Amino acid sequence: MTIVIVEDEIKIRNGLNRLLSSYENINIVGKAKNGAEGLSLIEQLRPDLVFTDIKMPEMDGLEMLESLRAKDIRCHCVLLTGYAEFDFAKRAISCGADDYLLKPITVEAIENVITSIDSKLRTESAQLEATPGSYLRALISGTIEITDENVKKASMVFGIDDSSILCLAHGYRSDAAFNVSDYEGILEKHGGIYVSENGKDCYILFVMNSSSYSHDFNISDMIRNRLKIMSKNAESIWYVEELNSLFELHTAAQNSAKKLLYSLAFPTKTIITKDDISTANLYEYSPSSDIEKRIEHILVESSEALWSEWINSTKDAILKGHYEPDSVRGAFINISNYILQLSAKLWPEKNRQLRELDSAIHIGKAKTLDEMFDALTQQAKILLSHETQRESIQNYTILKAITYIREHYAERISQEEVASFLSITPEYLSTLFNREMNKNFAAFVNEFRISHSKRLLNSTNLKIYEIAEKVGFTDPKYFNKVFKDIVGISPKEFRGR
């Protein structure tokens, strides 16, 4: 089920997005903050369902629904509002709304609505036109139940009999340029072609008679050769898998979306098969231990050049490394969350923009390596942007000073050394620390070192004097004194506790 969310309150919009995205068969294809944006998105994407607020700037939800009705654009709709007046409900129903939910919206209410709309979609699909493309769409999206009766009807539409061999090819283009007409005249043996509403996904069901092919003939190779001709000049990737029956079609289509990401492990292949994946010797991807420190340095320096350099070097390493896609995805989600946390600490005025991106969700659903990098770069662009000046040049200087301290806290750093690095006087650096951090330079460095020592006391068996050295204290007695001044107890007591 494809869904567009139209809501002007960012917390509700993002919360609804996260909740709905947790359902396996739901795909949030667009979000808008007012009716005008929503109307444009719905015209373009033609979703199965729209969740929309009523009261919004520029164009409210009811006006948007009336415009959709005037354009004869049909989709299911649920209205979200804090207004309980009957007039709103009556007008919403006249505009074709399926349901009307009052804020605050509960998880139970959302689940009930999804169940209801899903039932309506299934009923509509049962009455759909008996064409291969419409049946393929209904089976893949799950709007037709996989029952004996429905599979029998679909088999007749696709021309499948007991001797048929089935194969599903799932293609993906991030440029949304798939078109059914580009393939219908080129391919033979296909039972149906379905291109998703956003033009990014193309599903082709091949139906072949076993008597036409020896058992030694590799059907996937035949399809791969045909697809090479089709997509020779296209930026597309494909996953091809043989099916035992139509009963496997929906599950195979869901799984193929995950298999497409294996293109990062096979960068020279346009067509990936089940055999390619099962015989590959792939490794777990683990970013370098200093990845967070490096990203923080790049963002604090506000260097687009350093960001591009990191992107290119990381991409090159992944494509050469033969890594398991899930391990890469997991690492990217962690990086995205770290950037979000960093923004909350250093650039709180931009944190709201970053949260609106839902980057971790997009990475979780990405089908290509480039899409995962794009999600991270969208976050970085907001933090690297000069459209809004940083809080102040003084604060920016402090950020650079903190970054330097993070990288050198284990060494014997001094206020003079950091000031020299920043090209300012030690006196000016002292003034900035007192004004921006409400503490002097030495106090900040000591607190930073003690913070790291607490982590080592909890997670290692190092002796206390060894920990003191690791965090930059040359005198264990002085370390004990500073620790007790800041924490209130000695390092030994802290570890024992």
C-alpha cells in the first residue's frame, strides 16, 4: 500500500511516517506540509491512501480533496483533525474521505484504519480489469489475497499451465525513468509487466514452457541476456529469480527489493541472480574506529571538499570490499543517527530540518549504495550550508577548539597551543571559553578527560595510573584529585560502585 502524508505539524507528520513505515507492506511515497504541496504529490504519485490534516496553510485538507475530485483523481483518504464538529465530518464524506480521526491519534486507531483500507483495496482488486499488468500489480502489492481461486484466475490471465516455468525480474532505476512501452515490444515470453507509479521499479513475470527448454538451460542467463539489451544504456539494476509457482510471487517481489542492494557487492553486474548471492564470499562491513571523529571534524570545519573526499573514498572502499549489504546499511544508519545527535548538540537550530529528512528510514529502504550516500549527503548539506550563519563566529571558533581537544586530549595540550591552531591569541580563546562555555579552558579540558576516564574505568581492566596516562594526566595523584573534584568520589570508588 502506497501512502502520502499531508500534515503541517512536523511532529505529527514525522511520527505518523515512522509508525506507518514500520508496517512491512506499507510504503510512504511522499510527505507534504500543506494542501497545495499534497495536491501536487498526489497528482504525481497516485498513492493508494492519503492521510491529511484538515486545517493547514495555503490549502486545507478539504480543499485539497475537492480539487482531487474535480480532477477525477481517485484515492482513499483519512482525515486527521482536532476539530470534532459534525460539519467537518459531513463535508469530508462528501469529498470522498474514507474515515475521520481526531487528534491525538492512537496506534490502535491507525491500525484499524489500515485494516479497513486494505480490505477495500482487496475488494477493488477483485473487480479489476483482467489484464496481465493489473493482475501483476495486485499480486505484488498484496491487494489480491494469494488464494487458490485468485491464483487460478491470474494463471489464466498470464497464460500459465502445468508445464510453465516462471521467473520474476525486478528492475530498479533511481531516476524514475521506467516505462512499460519500452519493454513490451522487446521482450518475449513475458506474462505481464508492471511499472510502479513512481517509475522506479519494474516487475516482469516471464512465463516459459518447459518443453521449449532443456533442464540444463539456465533460464536466468537467458533473461539476463535479454535485459542486457534492454538496459544497455540505462542506469538500472535487476534481480532475477525463478519461481516454483504464483503462490511465491508476492513474497519474491518483497524479497527482491532487498536483493537489489547486492549491487554494491557486485559493482560490475547489471543483473543479479539468486545463484550470484548464494555463491558469493562476502564480508561484514565495519567502518574505521575514528569515523565519528572524522565526520565531526568535517562538519565543524564546514568543508564540502572534505565531505566529498570522504564520500568518494568510502564508496570506493565499499565497492572493492565485497561486503554484506545489511552490514553496510546498518553502518550507514548508525552514521546518520550520529549526525542527527551531533546536530542536536552543536547546531540545534538545524536539528529540526535534519529530523524532517527521516534519513535513517530512507537508508533502511534504499535499494542502491548511491541512495544511502545521498541520504547522508542531504544531512551534511544542511549542516554545511551557509544560508543561515552559524550562531556566531565565536561559537564556530569554540566548535573548532572542541574538535581539536577531542583529537588531542590524550596529549599535553595547552591553551597557547590551541590558540595557535585557531590563529587567535590565548587571551581571546580564554575570553571565548568563559563567555560561550561558562568555564575556563583548563576546566573544560579536565572535564573532557575525566569523562573519557569514566568510560575506561567502566569498560576496561586498566590500572588507574594507566587510565590517567591515556586521558592526558602525567601525574596519577593529580588525576585522582581532579577526578574527585569533578565526580565527587575517587576513581577507585567509582570503579567499585
